[in-house]
Amino acid sequence: MSGGSESDDCVTANGRVYILEVRNEETPAVGMKFDLLDLVYNFYNRYAFLAGFGIRLHSSFWGGNKKEILRKEFVCCKQGEYRRDETRERKRQRGISRCNCKAKIVVVKTNGSKKYTISLFAEGHNHKMTPSERMHLLRSHRHSSDSTKVLTKQLGSVNILIHQKETTESFIWMFEEFKKAMPSGGPKTIITDQDAAMTRAISIPFPTTFHRLCILHITSKFSVKLPHSAYKEYWREFQKAVWDTDNKDKFVTKWNIVVTKAGLTDHPWLSSMFDLRESWVPAYAQQFFAAGMSSSQRVEGSHGFFKQYISRRNSLMDFIIRFERALSHQRQKETSPSNNDESTPIDRSDPLFYEFDTMHGPTE
């Protein structure tokens, strides 16, 4: 990675830890299983690309027969220490490539298993993430798949760069177009996951809109982020602190009590979630209208419905045909005499509440 300096990238001096927010399905977790080491590498590298860092292979432990690897580490590209070679002439100034980052995953194959299982996932980084426009400079991301190459070519033909498919600028443009289509005004509340680009974008076209983080996206991560023993013993108390308090002071008191009891006062992820409490804890959102909703679950339900009809293999024309077919089937079901649901249908054009999600498109 060229350019920059140690002060630009590495922040070990102040002990800061960077916790990355990537969707659950894209994030490694202890217990995940893979058939091949190549699949482990590809999965971790995909996560690294979304998060903003590169990876590389690290230590290996071979079995007694020397025919297969039983343990493998994949680490952040900034793992290890930088050593300056004073005897070597430097042609140009480069950024510090290593700063002893501890982020990594470890996979093992034990007890005659045919699969590799993630046994350790160290998530925190001690350096800033690489901007999207520089990701292609990281060694693990220099090689693109055939599908990525085709997408890049298609986007290039209309002067759209690949690192621009979810940026702050693109979201601002989308929200401005949304405002034009909804002349009655912007929404009172928007619920999203923790996408950084969207978070920065929302406040510009919608300065008075309350941006709420999906509570289910956050609470579902407790089982992954917390030590297993702490999660098993204290999850119920965390639930009560979040859901059973209608007062800000009571929430803070209950949260601090359970965090202290669990011995997690210095836990980076919990600390970051507490700092964001006004965006997701119900006690802080009572004055904002959200029709009783605190998550983007309706959107997730829509994803599940459309996945029955479309996949990533569809061409654009095939996607449109299948999408229209799905809507037609849904309308037919809703108007069927056998449908006994007499509740008032939701008016999805109501400008009071909208949900946005950052899914990268249809998947199988």
C-alpha cells in the first residue's frame, strides 16, 4: 500500500481498537465449517474487502503424515512488525506496511473431521481501514473474479467506478431522488443496519429524520461478539436492560450492572454499542414515530419472499420477468377468497415510515 505514513494508518500508541461492522452473513464466526482451506481464504478475504483491509496466509500446522494441514491462520496484512532496512536504498516513501495488528482467524481440523472449523476470530484492528478507492492496491484484493471483471466492464461503460455500487455520494443521490418521488416530505424515521456510507448520507437530505439502527441486527451479534460463557450466563440480563426499560437512566444503570458482573467493562464491541445507544435502544426512541417497529424485519421478510423467484444468476431481463411474476403471485394470494386475513393492509406509500437495507442484490 503506497502513500501515507505510520501516523496515518497505525494508532497503537493510543491503544484504540477498530471494530468493523459487516453484515452477519459476511462476518466470520467461531464454529463455521469449510470443506477446503481455499474456501476459508475466500470467505475471510471477502469479509476483509467489505471491511477495508487485506489479508495473508500465516502459520500452518501439519499432521503427522505431512499430507494435510490441521491448523491454519489467516491474518490481517498489517500483522507483524515493521523493520526498517537502513542499508537498503529507498526509491520512494511508502506507508508503514505492518504494525503488529492482531486481527485473524484460525481454522482447525480435528477428530477425523473432513471440514475445517473456525476456532478463533480476533476481530479488532489497531489501525485505520483502507479507503475503498485504494482497496485494489492491497495484495489480497488485486485479483478479481470473472464476474467482478464483467461488472467492472459494464459499469465502466457508463462511467461508474466499481468502488462507487454503495458510497455516501450514491446514497445521497438516491435519497434526493426519493424526495422527488415523495412530495409530501421525508420520512420521520429510517431504520437501517450499521452501514457507514448510508449513515453519513442520511443526515444530508433528511436532517430532521431520526436514523434508527436495526435492533435485531445488533442484538443478534451478542452471541458472536461476547465470550461464549459470558453470553450464556448474562444474555437474559442484557435483554432485560435493552427491552424492559423505558427510562434512559434505568437503562444505563442496568447495562453497567450486567457489564460489570460479566467482567466485560473493557469489551471493545460492547463499549461501541453503548456509545451508539441513542440510535438503537428503545428507551431513547420513544419520542420518534416508528409504528411500533424497531428493526428492518419487514425488509428481511421481503428478501426471503423474492429469493424464491430470483437468483444472482439471472440476467437483467430475466430478473425483471421473475420479479413481476413474484408480485403477480403475491397480489393473487392477497385477493384470494381463501385469504382470511381481514386486517387493514399496510399503505407502503405512507411517507411517515420507510425502511432501507444495504443488501447487495438478490442471492440464491
